[in-house]
Amino acid sequence: MFDKISSKLHASHPDVCERILELAVEIAREGREGRRIGTLLTVGDAENVLSHSRPLILDPIALHPPAARTIWSENLRGTLKELVQLDGAFIFDDQGTLVAGCRYLDAKVSNVELPMGFGSRHLAAASISTVTSAIGIVVSESAIVRIFEDGSLIGDIIPELWLLNREQVFGKA
């Protein structure tokens, strides 16, 4: 399933995108204490994304060392699952380092068209992917993960199908 999606993406580091997508799927599937959680993650072109955003609250990851903010750290994965309950986007660079959290994305794009039923989180992801080369990943409160690039919806991931596919490919239970 990731191969189908990644073949459409222009990510400079597909392994980073896959790792962040895995985290998004976990968030969609697990939620928090039985409650579904929505969030927005961006991957790549972090400096440009930052220039099109502003903080909503004090950044909870600011001043932490880069080694503690990498997607490859299991500690970050657990911490991020808690932090996504806060509002705003979480911005990753091309190498998978979380550079900022709880950001309001301010990318005004009037020509982005989304299917009916998509909310402001989806519009923000599509818009930021239009004005930057970042990939937008939305975890919807309906437990679907959606990926945006160049203002377009690249793919939907239903967590149960993602996990089933991984089990069939890798033989994991």
C-alpha cells in the first residue's frame, strides 16, 4: 500500500515519509483513551512551511535537542501521540526531525478543491502543499489518513487495511 502511495510522492526521503505515515496510522487507529483524534503533519521543506505558519501556543518541542525530536526515536513517537491532542500542525524536515509543533498554517490558496466533507485540517494540508514542496498528512477524526502533495489528494489510508497489507507483505502478526 505504501508503495502505491510513495510512487506518487516526490519525497526526497521515502523512508522518512513511510515512518511518519506509520505514526499517523497509529494515531488514527489508537486515538487517545478511546477517543478519535485528528491532527496535521507536514513532511519536508520545513523552513518554507514555517514561513507560512505561526504558533498557536508555546511550542512544546522547542529547545529539545534534535536527537530527541527525530521520527526514528521511539520516545518521540510516544510523546507525539500525546502532543497531537493539542491543536495545530506538526512540522517535520526532510530528515524526519520535528522542527515545530502546534502551528497554525497560513497558506491562502483559493484554487484548492476538496471533496465535500473535508474540513479545515484537510484544506490547510492541501494549501500548504500547494505553496511549499511539503507533503501534508492529515489524520482525520474519522480515523482515515489522507496525504496531500501539490494541493492534491494523493491517497487515503484506512488503518486496518494498512495493517492487514503489512501483515501480508512482511508476515507480521
